[in-house]
Amino acid sequence: MTVVLEPDPETEPEDRERLARQLRNELRTLDVDDVTTIEGAAPPDGAKGVGASLTELLVTMSAGGGVFVTVIATIKEWLGRRNAGHTVKLTIDGDTLELSGVTPVERADLIETFVRRHQPA
């Protein structure tokens, strides 16, 4: 699954990197195989250095479905503790779920639908 953090446009470059590191670190505490930055992705505007974009992550999970739900819940909770102007996009097999400034009920409905589509049988 790819996870793309799109910080609020008003966010300073250093804060963008900090937010991405925080999200990556939270995801790494889960029972996932790996969380890495995506090589060759364009770095965020104003970022220093070259290489992978800190805001685009690849989350590798084993076939078990429980971890998938936990990853989604962690991202939802992480986003809920941040500025409403941030967006996180999750993509699996070309299907993208965008979590942003929707109401908690709308966000829950979107997540439930996305999880059902990608939950292992």
C-alpha cells in the first residue's frame, strides 16, 4: 500500500518533513513488514537534498488482514490529531482512499468501504 501525506499548503518544509517522519514512525510500530520512503518520488516543495520523498511511503504487509485494518485506523487517528488541512491518500492496486477534512462519520464510511474492497478473503 502506498501512503501519501499532503500537508496543508501553509506548512513549512521542515514541518512537512517532521509530519512525515512522525507518520512513518507510527506506522513502523505496527505489525507491518516494512515502511519505507518511495525512491524517485518528487520531494516536497522547499525540501533540501535529493532522493526519496519523505511524504510518500510504501507500507509492506503480510497477507493477514488484521494488520491492514490496524494501519488504516492508525492513519485515521494520526490525521485526527493534526491540523484539518492535511490529507493522507492510501492506494492499493490503483484504488485510492483520500482522508482529509471530512466529518468523522463520513471518514468512517469511506474507510469501511475501502477496507471491505481490499480485505483478504
